[in-house]
Amino acid sequence: MLARPVRELPEGDLSYEPKWDGFRCLAFAAPAGEVDLRSRNQRPLARYFPELVEALRALPRSAVLDGEIVVASARGFDFPALLARLHPSASRVARLSRETPAVYVAFDLLADGDEDLRPRPFRERRARLEALLAGARSPLRLTPATFDPSVARAWLERLGGAGIDGVVAKPLGLPYQAGRRSMLKVKRELTADCVVAGLRTFAGEPVVASLLLGLWDHTGALHHVGVVSSFPERERRALFASLGPLQAPLAGHPWERGFNLASGPTGRLAGAAGRWDPREMALDWTPLSPERVAEVAYDRLDALRFRHPARLVRWRPDREARSCTLDQLAGDAPEPPEAFGAR
């Protein structure tokens, strides 16, 4: 069962939960048999998380749980470390299970013993889940939940950062509807004022495919932090024309010696330029003089880069480009114990 995004936190006969930033996972637990972990696209995950298999095998009876796999390190929640757990080597899997152990955060119960709970209302499934996990310990966790929208709003503000990126609202009478977006989710949207230092086009056509965003560090280097790529089709050509006067030669540009050389922890961001290295001849982006400032909205950060393409909020002609620095992206992420015990 999935959730559809909404801008405002809904109110009503709802249960609110933190939205975890990990791997969505169905857990098929059988104390006397096999334990199976499945991703949203049915990818088997059990071999990568032996510590979760062991914990699920210790449950008092067989069950099917819906939840999220996260890695909670000493630095907070760590999505790149979670990605690194998907390794083909059995010895590496065993070592990582000790060095960066995962946690399974359960938020729904689809079957309890031989009983199919999917037709039951969520309020009943939640109560049965609480009873099942009453004696469970880490790495099994029951997700926090509240009926109070003011508490949920506080989560959006206080627990934003690595590990939690929003709130999910579930109607209490809702049966489990696999594949349907029957729940609601509100994401905490953050903003930053970024320098537009380049653009990409569609196959050389005079239309903007994406804008390349940068922020300055304290040494005066311009870091490529992400892209904006969602524009109405009618605006792409007009945007290309308006940015035309800012097109600049590569020589003297802050990125003339390369940028995006070290791949981000979650891979290449869709819409970003390819790995630009001055030793390579191909240049798949157009340099722009770093003068124009755009306020953009983003949801997740990975090592001071936007994990997903940002959304253009507005242009900032009042903002000096040199004042757009990396410290806008700094923030305190919640410690895992605080997030797991959200109140």
C-alpha cells in the first residue's frame, strides 16, 4: 500500500507516523522456517540483512509485516551506508552487518499467524502489531504513531533531516489495499538559494532540460549541489532564451577544471551533467556565468547534494550570487533514539 503526496497535513480520523528514509520492505517471518524480506519491486533482501532475519525468526509466531529498513549509525541515520549493505560478497555482508547494522521499523501487520489481516481496519492492525512486538528489541522497532495533528506537525519541524523526511497519515478504518495510494504523505520541504552555473538541453535543441546548481564554500570554490529539471514545456524554450546572455566560455568558469568528479553516495542525480573532467573532450552542458540566483525546494540531502531534482520556487534578483554558500544546507539531524521514540 502506498501514499499520495499532499501539501498540507490532513486532519480527521487519522493516525500519523514518521516517514522513514530507507528501504520499504515486506517481512515474512516464520520462527520455525524461512524468513523472507522483499522490496517494493519484489527484490529479495534477506541475504543482505542477516541480523534482521535472526531477529524476525525470534518472533513468537509467524507474521507478515510492512515496514522500512534503515541504518542508524553514530552520526545519525545513514542512507548511503544502507545502500552499501547491498553487496554480492557474503563475507562483506557479514562484516557490514556488524559494522553498520540495520534496523527494521515496522508500521503495519498484514498477517498474524494464519490470519489474514488485510481486510481489517488499520486501527485493529496497529493494535495487533503493538501486541506482536511488545517484547521485541532492536533491530526490530515499532514505528511511533500519534492521533494528534499538532504532534505530527512538530515531527515535520523537529525530526526533519537524515532518517525522517515527512509524515504519513493513515485513515483508521482503512483496510490494507496493496498497490493503491490510499494513505497520505506530507514531506518537509527545505529551500536554498543557489547559483545557476550551467544548463543542459534536449539533444541540442534550444530548450532547457535542466539547470545546474552550485553553492560556494569558504575557499571560494563553487560546488555542484543539484539540478532543477521540472518545467512546463512552454517555459523551456523561453527559459533558454532568457539565459542566453549568460552563456559563457569554459575558460575562466568556476567549473573549467571539472565538477561532479566524485560520484555522490547514491549515484548520479537524474538531470545532472555527466562527469565533467578537463581531460575529456565531450562537454554535455553549457556553462553560464554564475550570476543568476534561484530559490529551490528540495527534500533530501546526501553529502551536501540534493538526492532528487529540486523544484524551482522563484528567481532571486535581489540576492547576490556570492552570498549563496554551502552553509544553507547545514542542519542538525535527529539522533536515532529521539526519532525512534518520537513524541
